[in-house]
Amino acid sequence: MSDLDVVAVGHALVDIRIIVDKFPGPDEEAEIREESRGSGGSAVNVAIDVSRLDGRSGIIAKIGFDSFGRIVFDELWRNRVDVRGLRISPEGSTGFSLVVITRDGDIAIYGSKGVADDLRPEELDIELISNTRSIHIASLRLDTSLVAAKHARERGVLVSWDPGRRLSKLGLQRVSKLLSFVDIVFLNSEEAYALTGQDPLNAAKLIASRGPRHVVVKMGKEGALYYGDEGIRRIPAHSPERVVDTTGAGDAFAAATLLKLVRGASIYEALSYGSLIAALKVSRLGSHNIPGKEDIS
């Protein structure tokens, strides 16, 4: 039996979040109303979300030997994430994002990836990949993503992939080999268009033709579009009580969906649960600030 439910492969960063009344213009100053900092990046978000939902998770990512790296390690450890796959660079620095959020929920992000995208194929923890039911690869360089997906597929592990903004700009042809080892693709409508040049449904069909059994296009308030082995369906969005911070909502959606799937739920049951968790996430400040399983009715 596999030790873990989900292993997240991708970026580990520190998020510094500030809330202001409005974005300042040139030569203007905006007063900071609220500030917080903690670990972030897609791999960290998914790993911690799975753990908070009472799943068993691990992470494969790269951080620097610095104070920001310590923040990432400590938060993963506190959330019971298996950190055997965390690689530490003695030379480079841990990446970080400065997330500026207005009272209306608008977001601007300034980012430095640091060593996060320097994770090389030979640094992957193959034993960790072998001891999980699923892996989720997000926003990570193509060569390392391909090796991780291939190893997982060879071991019968469910593979999901979220290209993020940068990889989606490579185009469908460049990522076709990776897609042949992927079971589930999560991406938003902008990324779907960047990858294929098509509307969400036709984009999903094109992506599925390269190998994945399930393609999920996230569309914010409009919910999500599913296309795959189980047909075509719209997954309705849940309305949050208020919108505070949308960063990490897609990661929460993926984490909850995958956890439900590996625990035996149907794809539609899993996606509905993912939609609920994403709505709960956006009502809270922090990229993986979701309630624990015991708090979800």
C-alpha cells in the first residue's frame, strides 16, 4: 500500500502579502492595512492543503539555505508534510513573491523564483514518487516535469499537471511528450488559450487528444469545465462569503480533487469537493489557508 496520497512537485517559495485600500499610482504611497508572510508556491500549497484535509502528502521542491528556506521548511514540517524530497541549495536563494491585495480583492504579484526552478531531473526523489498514489506537477521546468511524470506512470501512480502561466505559453506541441504521461490536466481558461489558441471546450479536446484522460479548465466564478473519459460537464462554483485572497485557489481545487480521487470518489464527486474547498480558500488570507477537514460540514 502506498504511504502517501499526493506528492506535489514544483515550486517552494515564501509569500509576503500586504493588503492596501488601492494600488498606488506613480509617485504615490499606499498605506499597508494588513501584512502576513509564510510559505507558498504551488507545490507547497498543494502539499499543505492535502495534509489539512486529513490526507498524507509529500513534496519535491528546491529551496535555498537561508531564512526564507527555513520558513518554508518549518511550515511544511508543522503541517506534517513529508519533506524527504526537499532539496536545499547552499548557493542560491529561496524564491519569494510579493502579493499586493486591495480591499476589493484585486491582486498584483511581484515574484522571484530563486532556486525553485533549478530543480533538476536527477534531484527528484524517485522513492517518494514510488510511494504515493498520485503526484501533482505544477509550474515546473519542462525537463524535470517530464522525468517526474514518466517515473510516476511507470509505477502506476496517478499523474496530474498544472502548466501555470509560463509553461502554457510553450504551446501544445512543446508539451505533447509530457502530456502522454499525464492523467489529469488542471489549467485556467487563459492558460488553455495560451496553450492551444482555442476556447475552453476545444482547448480541452485538443489537450485530451494528446493523452490525458481528464482535462479540467478552471473559470473562476463560472466554475470549471470538465472534458474527458466521463464526458463533458460544467462544475458549478461555490460562492464564498467574501473574497479576501484568490492566490492558491487553483492549488486548493487540485489538492482536494486529487485527495478525493485517490480515496475512491468519482471524478465528478472529486471536482465538486475541489470547487467547495477553493471557495473556502478565497475567503481567507494566505495561499494555503483552508479549514481542516473537521471544520468542513
